[in-house]
Amino acid sequence: MKYRRLPSHFSRHSLSMKLSILISVICLVAGMSAAILMLKSERKQLIYEEHEALKHSGENFIKQFEQIIYNKTQIANKANLVVKQQLFENDLSQNNSQLLNINLAKNEVVRSTSLDGLSAAYIPVDNFNDFYRNLFYSSEVLWKIISPTLTKDFFNFYFISKDNFIRVSPPNWALQLEVNHKFENDIFYSVALEKNNPSRNPVWTPVYYDDIWHKWVVSLIVPLYYKNEFLGITGSDLIFQDLIKHFSVSDKEQQFFIFNKKGQVLSHPLINNLVAKKEGEMNQLLQTTDLVPDHLQSLVQLAIKKDMPNMPSTFLEGDEIHLVNIHKLSPLDWYIGVYKKRSSILSDLDELEIKFIGLFVIYTALVVILLHQTLNQLLLKRIRELVLAVNDFGKTKGKSQKLFAEESEDEIGVLNGAFKIMADEISKHLKDVDQRMIEKDKAEQKANRFTKAVESSGSAVVIADAQLKIQYANPKMSDMTGYTKKELLGSSILNIVSDEMQILVDDIELDLKSRHSWRGDTMLRNTRNEAIWVSLSISPIRDLDSSITSYVASAQDITFVKDSQRKMEQLAYFDTLTGLSNRAYFRMQLRKSMALASRGHYSFALFYFDLDEFKRINDTLGHDAGDQLLLEVANRLKHRLRTEDTIARLGGDEFAVLLSGIDTREKATDVAITIQETLSNPIKLINNEVIISASIGITLAPDDSSEEEQLLKHADLAMYEAKAKGRNTYHFYDPNLNAAAKERMIIENELRVALKDKQFELHYQPQIDCRNSEIVGYEALIRWLHPKKGMISPVKFIPVAESTGIIVELGEWVLWEACRFAKRLEDQGVVNNVAINLSARQFKDTNLVLLLSKILDKTKVSPKNIHLELTESMLMGDIEAAIGQLHELKALGLALSIDDFGTGFSSLSYLKRFPVDILKIDRSFVKDIPQDTSDMAITAAIIAMAKKLKLDLVAEGVETKEQIKFLEDNNCYIVQGYYFSPPLSEANLEGFRKTLGSQ
């Protein structure tokens, strides 16, 4: 222990000082408590008086507000009476209606502006008659007289009849109203209807937005009845912000806010500027919930709930407490809250509190000084002598010869005697303690060397008792497992062995019982439930009599070695993207399954499938989205199928599944349906949501084949048959599929012969303007006239041509032939367009522009008469490259058309960048018109969008008069379909033209 020199004076640490302060504090607390109680009472009185003042201000505010409301209501009533007398009881027209400036728009509305420009009138043309012709004049005369006066009190003044007639001053409303506007839908008209206002009194509307004036207004509406019949309304609007400016409170420190019965704060200093800038739609009520602080909103809801004539309360705003008194304004169902900062009320009282505190502090200081001097003389001298004696004894470790003061009869004298006896006893024991400390230091040095060696070890070390309960763990064990030393101590060594290695725990216990040691590789678990591979050694610690008292265990981390082995296996047998088995592992499992099946009593099913439209999604949304889609599909398959089933990704979007124990088609069907349902749920890809499906080929072993390669071929054939059936389905292998594959090969060979022997011809389907039944163009469609099989449908040979690449050569022939046909039309004096379909391969061909330039040059056809049709999906791969290709085609003078619009993945943001001229509405949207209202809505939307983008339109697949009618009603006039004609050979076109001309 280190002893410091005693101070000559204890200053603030002396007992006399502490006692003096204690007594003074007690006096101070008593006095302050009395003062606080008095000041608290005074605060309550001041707050009560201020609430009364706020109540009085609020009442004056309400009286002022109600007087203004009353005056404006009286003016509105008188104006309503004048309108009724002058327009319906007297006759002001005097047959001068011919002087009116009436604008009569065909099939629209009648509008009239007064000669002085003070007012205007409006009525739908369907309601216009002689009565309203006279009313136009008589109301103009009346408004010329009364509107200058009324617009001083109101923003405007208007009369609206039940037949949608309006006379208004200023004239903006009547001049800007839309043709089909219905006043019965407006809030300022509907509130005065008899069903909403049976009392027929003047009505104030809520605050709403007027999109003609772009202002928030409140309207005063008076219903107009003549001979007990509702004829309409007279109304006046007040701009809400101007109305609020009329009001003020007498006290400059007081402010006010207004809210309605629905809890919307209409006016408040915090939001008035925001409300003035806020915009909305016609008839939209003022909503300020998002602008008002929560504490103010809570106060508003409380006032509405209590619904009292006036309600005193408080609220917090800007770190300031405010007193508020809320009054109800009945005519408008509004509430007015007048409020004031509480700090401004209590400022004088706060100054008084400071003075009180100052006086009490001075009083306390004087008491402390007086008591300190008294106690210092009575106690401090004798206590100081005792402290000096004790301190000297401590410094000399009991060897001091300084005597303690003589014992006396008071408390301090007895204390001196007790210290003297204690000093003698301590001196005797100090010698024994010194010897023991020397021996302890030597033992600690030896233990420290051993502890530092274990603590610094690169291996995890624990020491456990005979029952394997951990008594010590070095830092490396905590670093390795994440458990703190406190968590490890007392637990069993075997408790940190991972759950996956629990089968090994029994072996460890058995070896420890028999051989008292164990060594091997195992996994430990850490706090993050991660597996840690270690080389673990457990050895016994024996006592002098060779009995085992404890065990020492050391562990070295070999996770890296194990991870390297696992990664090598993962790379060899599993797909890096999805984690599914790869082709090598799948073929290995297939060979095992085939071997089991060859021995009998074992069956399995092989599913082979890919994802429908995956390429289009990959091209449209990008490869990252495609990878995300594959990963989601893999996760769904792993979740829904059994753990014993082998799920593999063979490459791209191709998947295969081995299902053990499946011996019937019924069982396989159940699994196929499960897979399709699993994949049918929407998948979120970046900012897009897609629905994917799969075409599944199924083959059963050993029934379908006992050979590995043959089984894979059968599954592949079954999958392509599922695709041919329309995708999103499944198909079982049957021997006929071999014949179908052979047929596709035959078609491919015959296509090559057909091109060489010119077995193809073009048919042309007319495009008709249904307004005058004139032909405006044709779509060129290829037909194959086989010398033996006759006419072969394009549905049968076009997919084969696409998949084999023959479509490029076939497409070039179509371009040549269609351009020659267009030139023959020009030579005949027939100016019609010819639409030619381009395939995806043709469009991506870098020589396309050069080829078309050559064809146009050779055939001498006018480029503007050639329309190239492209599908949406062709344009959605490399967008920038597609746009560049389109501009090169446009530079040749060709017209461009998007075929089958609405069926692909195109983005409207890209559509406006494409230099296209025509949209062709796909037949899938037209065929169910008028039965399917959804198709009607989609078709109408496509037409409207095309009109906005200034694109021409052609509707495909038109077959009924009802479809013609719907398209005409929606401004789409160019149609193509069997209603007028199927595709015709060139020889039959002339006859069709004559037939069409005679209709």
C-alpha cells in the first residue's frame, strides 16, 4: 500500500464541512419545497386564466366568423331570389335572343359569351331548345346587372340548371368545360339535390379543388325551386386561402388553426403555404393528413370525438408546449383552435423562481460557514491527531514508536484506545504474511510459464475432469468455436462435436473407457452453426498413483483441407450456378439405375424438359435475369421433389430428373403435374414478374428401353412432342415419336428440293379500308404446293425451316417474289401496299439491308409500297442493334410494321424509339370480340396508344360484322381477315376486286 502525506487542512473533505452542508441542504430543501408548492399553485392559476383568455378570443373569433358566414348566406339567398324572379317569374328575353353571340358546335355543346365579357353560358347541344335560347339571353342581361356586385363578395357567381345549363361570371368555367361534363357529379351541385338537402336551405360545401381556377375553394350553394319543382342551383365560390385571411385574433401572441369534422386540418401556420401550393383533381377534397404532425392530428381526433362547444387542451409543437381552446363552428362543421405558447405566459413566473433560488443559495452558504467554524473547533483537532498516528503506523509497517493519544471517556478517546490494541496485533501477523508471499511468488512464476505456453498455442486446448467436464479452455478454442470461456467451462468436451458427427461420439466414449485416449478427424460446431473440421486428440492426465484425474484435448483446424476435397467433388459433379447435379453425375446415376433395372424388381422414370420461352426472357431481360430464373427453378424442384430423386441441369435451360420407384404412367403423371404447378407460380426477376412453364418428355425404364442412350433419345423425342402440342404440357414416349422425327427429317429434305424446283407460291390476303370497302394493301403469305402431297400448311413446314436455317433462303425468295408482285400492281395503276413478313434470322442477317437494296434496284418497285413486318420478340434482344437495323431499313424508303402487337415482351419506352409506321393488332385480341370484354379493352388501349404515337393500324383476324363495328367505333379502319377474303392467289385477285367493287 502506498501512503500519501496527510494534508494540513481537509477543506471540503472535513467532517465539519460535510455536517454543515448536510444541515444546510435540509434547510434548503424544506424552504425550496414550500416555494415550489407556492409557485406551482401560481402556475395553475395563470394557466387557468390564460385558458379563459383563449376561450374569450375563440368566442370573439367564432362570432366574427359566423357573422361573415351569415352575411354571405344572406347575399346568396337574395341573389337566388333575384335569379328565380327574373329568369322564371318574369320574362326578360323580349324576343332579343337573336342578339346572342352563340357558338353552336356540331354534335357537341352550345356556348355563349356576353358582349361585355363578364359572363358566359354553356349547355349540351342535346338539351338546347327555344326555352334555353331565351334563357341564354335573359341570363346574360341579368348577370350584366348583378355579377359586378356579387363578385365583390364572392370569387364568382353561377346558375346551373338540372339540364346541365350554366351561366357563370367570370366566364372561364363555361368556356373551358369539357363536352361531356356532368354537373350532377360535381360536389357543389350534388350537395343541393333534394335527396341530400331535403330542407332546401343554403349549403356550404367542404373545401375542394377546382381544376378550372386551380384553387382550393369552398362553395355556398342555394337550391332553386319554382312551383315546388327543383330547377337547379345558384352558387358562389370563395377561395379558401382568401377566406382565412379575413380572420385574426386580438392578441399578437395568439394563433389559430381550423379543421373539419373529418379530421382534416384546413388551416395552420405550419401548412398554409403547403396547402396553397398543393394541387389536385376536380372535386377532390382537401387532404392534409400527410402534412400535419402526429401530435396535432391526435388533438384534432380528440376534439372531434368529444364534440364539445369549446374544449381547453395543450399540445407540443416545435419543442414548445402550447395552450389551446377549441370551438365548434356549426354552419360549416368546422372547428377553430386558438392557441398560445405556454412559455410566454409563465415568463414572469420563471423570473420569480430564479430570484427565489438565488436567495435560498445565499442563505445556505451562510449557514455552511457558521456551522463549519463551530464543528472545526470541537472535533477536527483530536481526529487529526488520530489520523496522523494511524498513517505513521501504516508507513512503517507496524514499527512506528509514535504513541496513540491517551484514552479518555468520550467517543474519540475510546476510539484511540481501540486503535492502539489493533496496532499491536497487526504487527505480530505481518511477519508471517511476508514469508508466505515469498513462497506464493515462486509458485505463481512457475504456473505462469505453463499458462503462457498453452495460451499462446496454435492448437485449441481444453482440460477436463474425469467426467469430461471442461475446466480450462485456451483462447484458440474460443476463436475456433466462437464460444466464450464462460460458455465452455462446465460443459462436456463431447457437447461441441457437430450434430453430423454424433454417431462418432459413442466411439469416442468407448475408446476413452477402454484405452483412455482417442485420436481422429471430426467436426466441431461453432456459434454460427458452421462445421469446423479438426484433428482431435484426447489424452489422460494421471496422479501420482496413476489414477486419471483429468483429460487434456487438443484440436487443430483442418477445415481448409476438407473444403478443398469437397470443392473438387462439387466442381466435378455439380452445376456451379444451380447446385444441381451436372451431366456427368446424372449419367453416372442413370447407369446405376439402368443396372438395377436390368436385375429386375426395380423401375424408374426419366423426365427430360426445358423451359418454354426461356430464350425470349433471356434476350429481353438479360443474362443476369436468366441466371436468376434458372436458380429459382432449381430451388423449386429441390423443394418439391424427393431427396432420393436425382435432379440435374444438363446445360442452358435443359433439366432432367431420375425418379426411382415410378413404375406406372399414373405415378409419373402426378409428378409431372407437380412440377408444372411448381413452376407456374410467378417469379420476380429484378423489376419484372414472369410466369414460366416447361414442356416435359417422360420415358419409363425398363419398359421403354433397357439401353442408356436409347432411353435418353426417347425422353428427348417425348419432350419435343410436348412442345409441338403447344408447350406447358407433358408427353410420354411412344414408338410413333420415332416416325414423327423421321417426318421432320423428310420435310427438311423436301424443303431443300422445293426451293430448287420452285414449288412455292405466294398468296395475298387483302387489307381493306372498311369505311369505303377499298383495298389498301396485301399481306404476302407463302404456300407450298407439293407435287405429290398437294398444298402443305405453313404451320407444318415453317417451324422446320426456322430450326434448320432454310428460312433465310426461303425468306429471300419471298422478298423477290413479293416485290415483283408490287411492281406489277404499280404497272397496272393499282397503288396498294404489300406487307412481307421477316423471320428472326432474316432480321439479324447482316446482309439484309444490302439484299433489300439490290431487290429494290432490280425490280424498280417503289420502296414506300413495301411494308416489312417484324414481331415484338425479334426487336427485344439487343435493343440498340435492332434500332440501328431499323433505321437502315427506313433509309431505303421502306415502311416498317410490328406484327402480332401485344403478344410479346416489348417495352413502351422502346416502342417510341423504334422508327415504325404501323402496328398490327394480333388476331388473338380480335377473335373473341365482342364476347370478351378484356380483349375489347386491350384492343381499344392499343388503338388509343397508336393514335397518340401517330402510328397507322391494321387489325388481323377480322371475321364478323360486330368486330368491324367495334374497330370502327374505336377509329381503327384498316382490317384484314376472312370477313372480306382469305389469302388468294394472284390470279384470283382481279375477281375479288370486281366482287368488292360491286358491293
